[in-house]
Amino acid sequence: MIDDLDLGFDEQERGEKGRHRRSFVRKRNGSSGGGRGKTFLALLLALVLLGGIGGGAFYGFDRIQNYFVTPDYDGSGTGEVQVQVKQGALIADMADALVAAGVVKSAKAFIEAAEANSRSKNIQPGTYKLRKQMSAESALAAMLDPKSRVVDGVTIPEGRSAKNIYKLLSEKTKIPVKEFEVAAKDPIALGVPAWWFKREDGKKVTKSIEGFLYPDTYEIPPKATAESVLKQMVDNFLSVTGELQFADKVQKDLGGISPYEALIVASLAQAEAGNKDDLGKVARVAYNRVYGEFACNCLEMDVTVNYYLELTGQRTKTSAQMTAADLDNPKNPYNRKLRGLVPTPINNPGKLALEGAMNPPKGKWLFFVAIDREGHSEFAETYEEQLRNEAKAREAGII
């Protein structure tokens, strides 16, 4: 009998548990999603069970109705309000945000409307222009309408340094670069878990936001701050690396290398590879040089020198322009001849570079050089092989 009446659940408890669900709440057999379909007979029966139809019947009916009918508004609402759907948000998270903004009357109503509409899985992260006091069905329909999205985006290309990203963000948001720099000083406050800053190579850990600002197109919500924008990018990084199981696979498959070290390698591959097909191989070269049998156990990659030049406000250079002092500057912590990996990532790598560093192809390569206009490289295990590959590159006019 109680099952037939479908008693409501505690909204506060749902809010706490719903945040951790990985899928929709279970579907009701044959349900259209609306709680208003409960029968009048069930309500009358409830009144009888509670002492029934007396002088307080109407008062009792109103109170008990909340237990049997999913709270919901009627119609398409009034006014205007903007609601942000964060990257990786579940339907339950969206429902909570809509309730908080006064768009829908209850989270349960929106969840049920989403269950009844298979297109609800197509709701994208971003900011939506909605109305207050909308029915859950109307709110869902609006969020599925591209015209409701507030498109004010900025695209962050793969391989840009944090310093370069601040400039791009500042141009779009008019937030001063200085505010991004201040917000970035504490990456843990921006959402980077403390466990990321762990190294297995014995080197001192430098806590930097570099590497954690995931390249993507971001919609900047109204009244955004430098801190909120950077948090959005860190959230995206954590979502992508979580889906890849980046940390777990690095620790399992690359024995003795921490996820942070692999992130550094991903940034090196992103900077050095001229073609996406070579990202994994370049990552393997970095691992071989630092952890393998390379004579100096150093990277010897010019991109680390350029990162230091950019970091210190100097003009970056091509390999041909770099002097001996540039290549082996004892004051440069990103010196290409220092043993081991550099202190931090040197840019913010994309998904393919992360995959390449997480699962590089097997090989004993120690050298590589671009040999065509498309950026493909030839890889070599010995310096003699490398010299032959460099000859190919010269013939092709690449170097």
C-alpha cells in the first residue's frame, strides 16, 4: 500500500547523496516523470489514515499533498536568471543549481523530468539564460535549446604556458593579468589536490599551477573572477585526467614515476612534438633520457630554455639563435643540462599529450628530429642514427 502511494523523500538527504551519484535515480515503471499524476483517491486515503476528514481537512490536505506530489511550478516562468552548469555536473547537480537560483521548485521535479526525456544527457556545461519559477519540464526544454546558452567563450590552445594563458584570459574578461597571477600562487586553493605535488625522483617539489590549466574552450560566466576562471580550468583538468585514470595508470605501468613527473613529461612532449602522432614517442625519449642510459641523465631539450626565457620576461629564441650561455645557464632551474626532470611542467598539455606520457610506446630512442613539413620526426637510439636523420632533415629543408 505504501509503495502504491509513493511517499516522497527527504529533499535535504537527496541533496547530499545526489551529488555523488554517477547516474540518474532509478526510473519508475511507466512513469512520465510528473508527480502531479498521483490520484485523488490516494490523497483521500491518506487523510483517513491521519485522522481524516474533519474540520481541518483542507489544512491536512495541503500539508499531506507535499508528501505525495512532487513540488513543481506551472508554466514557463517569469523574469530572467542565469544558471551555470559546471564541467562534469550530474543531473542531480544541475537540479540543485536550478533550485538554488529559484528556477524550479524542487530538485526531484527536475530529475524526474530528465528521466522522462532521453535528450537530457545532451545538456552541455555552460551558462544558461532561464526564468524564475519554471515548471521542471519547461526548464529542461530551455536547457536543451541552444538559444538559451550564454556563449561568451575563450579558447585556450594546447601547449600554452600559464603566463600566456593569463594574457588570453585578460583580453577576453578584462580581468587584469596581475589578478590571475595572484590567484595562481596557491594551486591547492584553486582545487589541485595536494597529492599531485609528489615526486619519486628525489627532487624538491615546486607547487605551480603550470600543467593544471587544461586547454579547452571555456564559457566565462558573468561576474567571473580570476580565481573562479582558473578553478574552472583546474576542474576540467581533474575531470579529464580522472576519465583517463591518468594517475593510477602512471603509477601502475610506469613504476617509480609519479603522476606529477608524468605531467611534466606530457608538457615536454606537447612542446617538442611537431605532430600528434609523435607525442608518445617524444614522451618515451624524455623518460629514456632522464631515467634510462643517457650519458648525462638530462633532458637536453631547448624548449626548457625557452620556458625560462618566457618566465623571466625575455624574448624566446629558435634553437639556431640560442647561445652557449642560453643553453647552459647555471642560474636557470630549467637548464637543459641539469640531471633529471625540470622543476615543473613547462606548459599546459592537452589530452593526446597526457595519453602519450601515460602510455608511451616501447622503444630505446634517445634522439629525434623533424624530417618533413608536417612535423613528423625520425627517432634514433644512437647518435650515429641521429646524424643520418639530421641529414634527411637538411635535404628536406627542415633544418
